[in-house]
Amino acid sequence: MCAGCCNGLPQTRGPALAADARSLRDLDFGNHAAADAGENGRAVLGTLDARTAGYARVRPRQAGPTHKLWEGLGYYARVRNAHAAARVMVEKHGGQFPKTLAEALALPGVGRYTAGAVCSIAYDLPTPILDGNVMRVLSRVFGVPGDRGEGGQSALWGWRRNLLLLRIGRSPASHCGLRIAEEPGRNCGRLNEALMELGALVCTPRQPRCAVCPLRRGCFALREDRVGEFPALKPPAKSSRRRFAAFIVKKNGRFLARRRPAGAVNAFLWEFPNVEIAPGKNNPAAAAAPFVLTGRKPVCRVRHSIMRHRILLEAYRAELPGPAATGAAPGVWRTRAQLERLAMTGAHRKLLALLPDEK
């Protein structure tokens, strides 16, 4: 069983999303396939399952609850795409996940991996998948460099499509333990799941268990004693350090908060007003406008990481002076309890937890 696509789901031949979008869990196939594509797929899926268990009805036009359920898991575009995809399925496909690859690829946020995983595992369609685990297996078995560039990806997708005409076998004449299927397209989902699990459990990035691998006899990398060279991945991007100043403005027991705009990182999540401090600058007050700091030292500091960015967030007490205090505020006023119920960015959720609980 793949590590997520069918976790906790009844073994049915087609995950249906009822016309009334009765529960987020009806999107488990798509959500699990999308989440599992990330490096921390298992951790994400465990958290998502716990949050959605027993969840009440979610109508397609209600986006707010989905952001809160996904809070802290990262890759927030995925939850917005899942919600948009649910609406398309309800409006155009009778509440079901599409049963053709072309229609699946037309769903918002659904790429070749998710479409291939759902179509093959749910409907047994001959649709290829290529995640990091499968890429590593094919790269080593067939000696394809498999770098993250367009050339390496195209080559591996080609091999992956060809393998859909094959199935696991024990024929002495088979190549790498695979032979032509008597019925092409049969058990395509199982083949996809088997290759994903083979990469996750046996053909691992470091210290692969080649001695127990069912494809070891025909593996190019093992035969050439070059297992560590495949796939040829690009070096990771260097990390960057960024510093932000957040402004804690409080009036009548309410904090000033704002929602991040569409198109921005962490779009539609909530945060305290803040500004990035340029490298070499050590005076947050100079960048605080329209706010005025009421103290020179930060109330607290939060360290947070997003992808390759290492973020230092410093919180300062501040106020809105003069006309700004009586006019339209750059945000909305919310109590601490109300902020707790909002979907906030990871760094600002940490910041809220550290703020003193003042009356």
C-alpha cells in the first residue's frame, strides 16, 4: 500500500465526493497524493487525518475552515487548490474524481503525479507516476541520471510509461524481474504503489538495501557499483537569513491583525503587521511607519524556517499615532481568542503563543 494515497480509506473503486461536498475526507485520495509528494508526507498526513476525522459538512464555497485545518502544514497553495478542485468535481463531474487522465489534469493544482496516482490506484488506469521514490528506483535500475532538470525528468517519465506495459514476474528471461503483462493495463495501481514503496523502504537515498531488492539482478547501478551516483541530483540551494519586525498594536483588549494578500507567500493566512528589515539595518523604528514603537527592545523573538529561508521575527509593542489611530486601521481588530480561531502563518502563530496574556 502506498504511504498515503489509500491511508484509512475504504477500498472502493472510485473515491466519490458527494454533490453536497459532505466532508473534506472525501478528498482524501487527492489530498493524500498531493501531501505525500512532499518530503514530510507521512507527518503531514497523520496531522491532516487527525484534524479531519469526524469533521462536519464543508460546502464548496466555504474556504475558511480548510485553511484552519491545514494550518502549520506548509504548502498552503495545496489546500486552496484542493478546495477549488472540489468545486469543479461537484459542478462538472457529479461529485466524483474524474475517471480520465485528461480530466484529472484539468483540476486546479493537480499535476502528473497526483493525476497518475489517483487514476491508477482508484480506477486501475494505465497512468504513470513519478515521485522522488520512483525516480530513484528507475534511475538506478536503468542507469538514467534522473536529475531534476527537464531532460532527466523527461527520460524517466518515458521509462515510467513503458513500465505500465509490464508487471512483476519471475520469468528467467525477464529484465530486472519484470516481464510483459499478459493483460496490459492490469494492476497498474499496484505496480505504481509497489514502485513507490520499493523506493521508500528498500531503494532508499542512503544505505539502500540492495541485498533484498527484487530488481537487484538487473540493476545497472548495482552492477556497475555506482548506486550512490544515481540519481544525479542538483546540490540544494543555499539557505538565506531574513529578519522581520512585527508590530503588536493593542486597543481595548484587541490586537491589530491583517490577512496576507492573494499571490503572496502564505496567501490568505493571518498575521500581525510586520516589515522585513534589510540586512545591515538595526533600527526597526525607522521602518515601522505608520506605527510608532513604544519600546526599544522586542517583546519576544521567534525563529522559523520556510524552505531555504531562515527567519528571525522580532515583536515590538507599537501604537497608531494621531490621524491613523482614528481613521481606518491597516487591518482588523481581534481579541486573543478570535486570533486563536484564525488560520495564521507559522511564525505568527508561534508569536501569539509567546505574547503575555494581558488584560
